[in-house]
Amino acid sequence: MADMYATDAAYGFMPYGNILRAQMYAIVTANAVQMCIGDLVEAVGQSVVTPKHGSLQKVITEETGGAGDIVGGVLALFDSDFDPVYRIPVTTTGNSVIAGYALVADHPDQVFHAQQDGDTTSIYDADIGLMAEAVSTSTPAANNNYLSTMEIDSDTIAGTATLALHIIGVHPEDTIGTASTAGNYARLLCTINSHYHGRAHTGA
């Protein structure tokens, strides 16, 4: 199999291996960013009493990569009546209390796989063990069933403890090579660094 993966087809962050834990969260009313399956989400530090699941912590689509606020990746979405949906569009008011519900893989040790964006440089063998940010490449649209367009931001790879992701490996079906070359969109394995329910890594 060749080293170069030339198709940039973002799908968000999906669990790799067993799902260690999944919990329900409330999606904030009038959300500023559309939420899709595969998105990383962050806590907003508040709980709300919901009609279907009692008191739940509220989440929004991850935007900042701020230390300690990411809770996990979205496995499923439901509207405020708890009917399954593909997405929660921007400014959804729901029942005026919540926009809907997100089932989130939220264990601090959960491993995810996601594409690297490979736009200027790509993550390569020597980078495994370092940190990186997540990036959303475009607004999810109907032609990809509104699946997340979040990827690993290759340009941000560094040994910085406050970055959102800890890169721990390469998907076994992909390779990344020994030199950084733009245009490699290989799937990488990662955990959430400085997790809302966990701890931060400080280097490789």
C-alpha cells in the first residue's frame, strides 16, 4: 500500500476499537455551530433539566480546543423530542430549553480515528506521540449526510500540553512515511488531550 493518501474525505472523530463509555448530553439552545455525528464537543460548564433524561450537562460543537473542555465525539443525535436526527442545525431552539441531545463517547481513554488534513504539511512517523489541534474543513452538507468534517490539523503538531489531541498511532490500513509531505490524508489514532473528565499529557 502506498504512503500517500490523496483523498481528503473528512468524517470526523470515530471510536477505534471498543467504545469505553457513552453518555447523553444536552445540546445548547440556539447553538452557534451546527452539530453533526463525528463532531468533537465541549462542555459549557452548565447542566439543565431535560424533558427526557433528567439533568444533563450542556455541550456545544468544539471550536476553541481549549484545555480541559472537550468531552468526546458524537455517536448519535436526537432532537428535543428525542427523535433521531442527522444533525442539529445552527440556531436550533428545540423546546426553548435544549436544542436536542447528543450521545457522546466520553471516556478519557477512548481512542478515536480521524483523517489528518495534510494541507500544508502532514504528520509523519516521527510525530507519533505528539499533540495537535482539531480543525473543521467545511460546513457539513447533505452530500455527505451531514457527517462531521472535522479532521486533525497537521500543521499544529507539537509537544504542547494544551493542544486538543494526543496522536498515538496510525490506522492499521494506512501509512504515513518518514517525511512530512502535504497531501497525505492518512487516518490517525488519537485520544483527547486535557480531557474534561481526565488529564493532560505533556509530551511524546
